[in-house]
Amino acid sequence: MVRGQAHRVIFIDLARSLAVVMMMYGHTVSALLDKTYQRGTWFDLWTFQRGLTSTLFLFLSGFAFSIATMRHWPAHTQLSPGVWKRARRFALFIALGYGMHLPTRRIVDFAYADEAHWRAFLAVDVLQLMGVTLLFMQLLVLISQGRRVFIALSFVVSVVLIAIAPAAWAHDWSNLQPVFVAYLTPTTGSLFPVVPWAAYALAGAAAGGLYSRWGASHLARFATLVLLVPGVLTVLISLRADRLPVPGAAGPFAWATGSILMRIGACLIVLAIIAHASRRITRLPHTFGAVAQESLLIYVVHLAIIYGSTWNVGLYRFFAGALSPWTTLLVVVVLVAAMVLLALQWNRLKHQRPKVARWLTIGLGAALLASLA
């Protein structure tokens, strides 16, 4: 492996592993820690860090998409079998997102679900967001046909989504179907509407494209010029976001632009630090790669354990906002260790016995679907 390639793997795996661990302990603390401890300056700082986790996760998803796409660019610029395979995988993200929040335990009982359950079902979570955004980025690849055009389009669309967020959130979308409105504004209960959360992944796609072109062999320059300097500038701009000429800047959601820019700026600075640090690492334990590669599996399983799902009852049912800091920390340690072990074993099975892993996936999926009947 050449030096640039080694840096690429180390940089990406370090950052994605960090995001996955931050995600797990963030969900656990938010769900289980006694509410009396969820206040004060330290908790406010933790809350900001938790919000940064999702930004980092989405940015890296777009980053990884670009790297994988640039590596085999001609195959992704036409409707090849590989593109259709990608599309099916991205559509699976959307299906999983809705599947984890079905309005009733059995499909035949859908007609009896109340409005609150349907509202929760239609709310857009990170899996739906990722599926829709990755499908859109693949469409951009098909449209652009050129690497530089794709990078430019990704960046421009990202800026547009950030700029229109206040106006989009304040707009009355009642003329649209609720399933579509949920992708446009958080006012319907969506945690991750496309506006503006898709902007983070698209910004990551633009950065990933630049990295693929020259950053892998010039990691220090890339980390400084593409991540650190823009990150610092974005944070500074976010502090004056109320003066930016953006749509809806004077509306009820005027704060959104500053918050979005602050998150993406902080994310770029964190990634710059990781990129610079990775230059001193020549070899990374396989654990980091396994965790990074199996982030979807970890996400779905750990959420089912903490919050429950259509198929199981989670810890939240029994210990919501009731655990002491030390007990919460113990749960975090056990959960992270269990998910790392799961990622290692599943990653090993996929690489050593891919047919077995495939049939296990199909069998589990069929069993889960059958249980809804």
C-alpha cells in the first residue's frame, strides 16, 4: 500500500470510528441519565458536542461516497449494475428508517393507529435522510459526468440548502402530503429533514472529491487548506450569521443559519485535527476499520437496545432519565464494547464467508418481516 493510500484509510477510519462511538454514548446519556444531571454549563457543552456528532457522521458519509465514486468514476456515470446495486442499498436505508418506527406492531393493525403514532412514523430520522441524500448524490454523478462538475454541484447545493433553511422551516407546507413535508421542516417532528441536514453530506462529498484528486498524497495541505482554514472561517461567519443576506433571516428561524454554520465549521476543525494526527500513524488496528465499515449495523442495533423498536422493548422503557452518572457510564462502556465486538465478528464473517453472511441477512430480514404479519 502506498503512503497516500495508507493515510486515506487511517484518516477515514479514525474519524468514522470516533463518530460512531460519540453517537452511541450520546444516545445512551440522553435517554438514560437522570434528568437532574441534564442541566448546567457542562451539559450545554455536551449537548453541542452531541449535535456535532450527527454533523460529523453525515459529512463523513458524503466524504466516503465521493472517494468510492471517484475511484471507479466511469462505472458510476451510467446506469450500470453497480449503480443499481448502490440504489438498492440506499433505498434499504430508507426502508429501515421507516421500519424502526412502524405505527403498530402488526401491519393488519395499521388502520387502528392514532395520529401520534403516524406522526412518529412519518418523521424523518437519520436513515431516511442518508438514503435520500445518497440517492440524490448518485443522481448528481449521473448528471455531472465530470469529477470537477460533481464537486462544484455538491458544494453549491450544500450552500443553497443552508441558505434556505430558515425560510423553508417557516413556510406553510400544508398543501403537500405529510410524508413530503417531513423531509422539508422539523416542525412536523422530523429530527433530520433534508433541509438543511443533507447539506452536511453534500459538503462532505465536495471535500471527499478534492481529497481524491490530490489530498491523499498531500494530506497536510488538504487538512489545512480544505478543512482547518475553511472551518475556522465558517465558525467566524456563524457568529455574524444574523447579518447574512439569506432568505428568512428575519423570521422565527433566523437562528438556524448560524447554528448550521457553527456545526459544520466545528466539524471541519475536528476533521483537520484528526487528519493531521493520522500522519503520525503508520498502521491502525483492524477494530477501527470494522467499526467504520459496520456503522449501519451498529446504528440500528444500538438504537434497538436503547430505545427499542417495532420488534423489541429497549432500556428506555425501564430506565428513562433515571440512572446515575456512574450507572450510565457503565451502560455506555458495556454497550460500546458489545457493539465493537459485534462489528468485528460481522465484518470478519462478511469477508471470510460472504455467502453465509448474505444468507444470514436474508433470513433475518425475512423473519422480521414475517413477524409483522
